[in-house]
Amino acid sequence: MSGHSKFANIKHKKEKNDAKKGKIFTVIGREIVMAVKAGGPDPANNSKLRDVIAKAKANNMPNDTIDRGIKKAAGADSADSYEKAVYEGYGPNGVAIIVETLTDNKNRTAGNVRNAFTKGNGSIGTQGCVSFMFDQKGQIIIDKEELEDECGEMDADELMMTALDAGAEDFNEEEDSFEIITAPDDFSAVREALEKAGIPLVEAQIAMIPQTYVELTDDQAIKDLHRTLDLLDDDDDVTDVWTNWDE
């Protein structure tokens, strides 16, 4: 499990190794279904689908797999149907946790999420109990090494101006990465402007960004939180997990 800074790794990220790839592809496949059913199969007229396709490519999903998913979701006989369900709760020392899911069985998903919290000595809360501690934003991460490889001439100032001119709200520089923040409505336009400029994106997503952070110093509390997060990562229904843990 990757550590995180206050900017570049706000999300508890799923590891992109071979063992996790099947899970990631399952999640993206469901997101394709949701995007197609909401806005149609043509990416040119469906910004949400364009975002999901960009995410799929960033995770090395084969183009033919993406195309098959779109065609299947658009088919008149497609029986695939998923609902978005969001769960909120607390981990050790009041760490806030938001769990986003796409599911075809809410009872199963709710039980699995509740079990993940319980196993880590946390607790599920009511809707809205922790979401007020986060801001929903577009978040784009760019690796400095990849940027130099792909756009050797581009420095931080030029990257910042490209992002701001496209509608970004904020630009942060970390030791080995850059983070670009947008309003949710401007996310697609900023992402597409960066891609058009040939800038490689490590991650581009609508994120829940904490307003404040909670530190854990007790070894058992850290172990408990890892237990919850690992169980959530292993659940195919879970698409995203957000916390305000300052690792």
C-alpha cells in the first residue's frame, strides 16, 4: 500500500500490480457501464465516458477491452445494472473514511463495508457524518520524471500556466510530482487540455480532498486502519476509498 502526502496521495490508492489489475479492470468496467447508460456510447458527446476511458488507458486496460465494454453496455439486451452507494464512517482516532461503491446488490455491499470497518475497530456512520470534512475537486497528478521524459522542455511554470489557462484552480509541487486541482465541472476540460499538450498524467480523477488531516502514532491504530483499507481494496464493489489520514 502506497503512503501519501497531503497533495499527491490523498486517496488511499489501489496498488497497480498484477494481483490488483483484475480488480481495477472490474471497477473500470462497471464505470463504463454507468457512463454509457447515463450519456450514451459516443465519447465525443459523453464527457463522463471520456474520463473513464482516460482512466482505463492510464491503468493499461487494452483498447479492445474498453471497446467491448462500451458496445456491451450500449446493447439493447445489456442486463448489467449498477447503483452507486456511498458509505461514511470512522477509523481509529476518528480518522474519517468515505467509501464509494458501484454495486448490483446493495445488501451484500453494505455488509462487506460494515465488516471492513468492524475488523479495523472502526464504525459506519450516517450519511454526511464525515463528508463535510472533505471538498470534492478534480485532481490530476503528474510525475516529474515522466514529464521530463515526455516534455523535456517544459518547466514547472509552463506546466502551471497550461493548467491555469485551461481552468485549473490550484497547482502544487511535491518532491517528485505535481498536483493540479480543478472544480469538478472543469475537470474534463483541464484533463483534455493537458493531454492535448502531450503531458503524461499519472492519475486524473474526481477526488474527495480533506480539509484537515489526522495523524496516527499508535502502532495498533495504524495496523487497524490498514486492516480496514485492505479489506475495502479487496472488495470488487468498492471503487474509491478516501481518508483524512496523514500518513
